[in-house]
Amino acid sequence: MTRVFRGAMEGRVQQVTEELTELATEAFVVGFPLVFDLEQVVRFTEEGIGSIPATPYNMFGHARRLAGPDDAFVSVNNDTVYSIAQIDLSVGPLRLSVPAAGDRYHVLQFVDAWTNNFAYIGTRATGGAGGEYLLLPPEGEGDPDAGAEAGIPAIRFPTRVATIVGRWAVDGDDDLPAVHALQDALTLSQVRESLASAQGVPVVATGQGEALDFFEKLRVWSQAFPPAERDRPALDSYAPLGLVSPYPIAEQPEGVRDALAAGYALGKEALESSLSTAIALVDHWQANLHMFDYNLDFFELGTLDGPEWTLPEPRTRYAHRAAAALGGLWGNHAYEAAYLMTYEDQDGEPLSGEHAYRLRLHPLPPVGAFWSITMYDVPNFYLVRNPIERYSIGDRTRGLVYDDDGGLTITMSATRPTDERAAANWLPTPAGAFRPVLRLYAPGDEVMDGRWAAPAIERIG
């Protein structure tokens, strides 16, 4: 009997361990966007990102030049200069002043702590006239009507801390002074003067290792920044892992901590592999126009609330949200900017700087603003330094040579092409694996309904 009892107990322990590991794997995927996003928020306020210096909460930090290889940020674009602010409404409502930009493409994208895009201001959403806007804290946090003024549009934030990502189109270095003037006129101010400082993102004790530090951040930050009501049951289901507990992960039983470590490894591996395998391919491009459609609850100014822009199934939403954060944090909805990316050539072989490639665009991408294709390394998705300092090619790139029929043939290779025509249209690649991203700003209907698609990249040497 003792032997049978012991065997049964060991089997039950094994079952519990497997269940906890599976739960931890799921928790990693669900919680990854929050943790990854807030790590970047903290990084921005303490260190800065790329050419944008460290900037306090509730102030805009500005990039004064186009992004380059020194800007270590996931899939950073090379088309616009950034104006970014980390917002903390613990100080109460803020007034946002946006200058008139006229016909210049620009967008202010609002992203909450869970990476939901919940508002837009700019060319597509509000036009080029500029204006004043009131930024309000989440429902239930502070006086909901504080600072409200007739005639001033208000934007309600889903989480106390959120990010405004501003992008200004730049037509070469000569155009930068005009953009700098617009950046300087973009301001935030408190509606109520107060001596209180912004609370910011809660400090989390680390030192337990990569996996347990991740889950400790998830535990603390998910309680400080609750998700949408529909997503709370998912977080509550992670109670056996200690993720809804007031006590640190370090105080959880060893078996729980082991399951968290195992689940972290499995979840991370699955998430990273999903970037290149989970999305259906069209001519070898990941043409997922709905990667950022996981927001079902927060539709403020400039967003589109329709069934074509929502992903209702929870597991699909969570997986999309995590992949979108890893592969393109702070990316826009496709109706603002569509993102197409590829890892392989027309034969399905991985793209590598060991070879040369050709991409022929005919017809050219149909857009209301502009388009570009930008080169990134793998797996970091960073820009990589090259001898001509060209990191993207698009319809505003000077010196391109178009085909006789109006198309454009782009050569992708690690070394400069010997043919001068090809060299004029050369987009340098890293020496190793790479991933180009095609961005379509204000994409046309032909993109959205599939009548236009990017052709496969052809290996030529």
C-alpha cells in the first residue's frame, strides 16, 4: 500500500508541476506586453531611447534627426522623427497643445501600459490644424471631470501611465529645422498646479534571475495598472503562481518558482518563433493588417471601433498582442500605417546578407501619405550601420532610378552592386540574417482589401 500510495503521490506532484508550468507559459504570453512596455517607459525616463535623451514624465522628448543604428529600439522607423512623452496622470489631468502642421504628415499615437492603441491625433485623425486636448486619468482615479472645459476634446486614458508616440514626416536634412519648430510647439501642462511629483512606474526588486524578475514585474505592475475588465479573469487565473499575491515571487514555494522559470523559457521560445511562423504569408510577406487590433475596450479620439478592427477570441488576441510588442512595440493600427515584413525570399529560403536580392515594386504601393521599406537585423530588429548610411528606401528617397514602366527595382545586398543603376536603388543589408519591413502610411483601399500586395523578394546571387 505504501508503495502504491507513494507512486500515486509522485504522479500527482508531477501533474501539478506540469499544470503550473503550462499556466506560467500562458502567463508569460499574456503579461509580456505590459512588462516589455513598462521597461521601455522606465528606460525612456531614466536613460532615453536612441537620440532622445532621458525625459521626465509629462514632457516630450524629441529626436532631432532620423533614426540610425545607434538607436537601439525594436523596428524603429527611418521615415519620421519622433516626439515621445511618457504620461503619468497621477498629477491629474493634462492639457496637450498640438501645433498646426498643415499638409505635413504627422501622428500622435496614444498607447496604454498594456500596449492598446486607444487614441490618435494627426493628419488622418484630426487634420493639420492643431489644437488643444484634455488628457484625463482612468475612470475611478481622481475627479473624472477635473479641468474639463467646453469645446476642448478630452481623451480618457485606460491606465495611469501611458505613452504618446509622435511622428513627423521629414523630407531630408534641409527639412529638419521646420520640423524642430513643430516639435518645440508640442507641449504638455498640468491643469491643476501641484507640488506632487508623478508617481511613475513602481520600482520592482530584481536579482532573482531573468525569469523570476519578469514575473515579479508582472505581479507588481499588473496590480498597479489593471487591464481591461474582460482581461481580469485571465490574470486572476494565475493566482496559483503568486501573480495576484501581495507577496514577492521570491517568497513563493520552490515548486512554483521552478514552474515559473520553466514557463518563462517555454513562453519566450514560443513567442520568438511565432514572429516568423504564426502569420499567414502572401508572396512570402507577413501581410497581417490586424496585428494591433487587440484593443476591444478603449476607443478614444481618432480610433476606429468596428468589427474589422477587432480580434475577439482571447487566445488569438493575447498571442497577437505579445508578438506585436516584441516585433514592433508602439506600432500603429493598419488604418494609420500598415506594416508588411518578411524573413524569406521567393523560394522560402531565409534572407541573409550572404546573398543578393531584388525587389521590384510595380505598381508602387498605393498610399495617402508615403511608403518606405526599412532594413533590420535578426533577431534584434535593429538598424545596422552601412557605408552609405541608407537604412530605408521609399517614395521620398532622392536619387532613385525608376524603371521605364514607372516601377522601382530595389537591390538588397551586403555589398554595393557594381551596376550603377542597381547601386542607385541599393538598400544595404546586414551581413547575416535580416528582415525588411514595408511601411505604408495612410494605406489605400487596395492595400486594405488585398488588391495590392508586395511581391516576393527574388534572390539573384
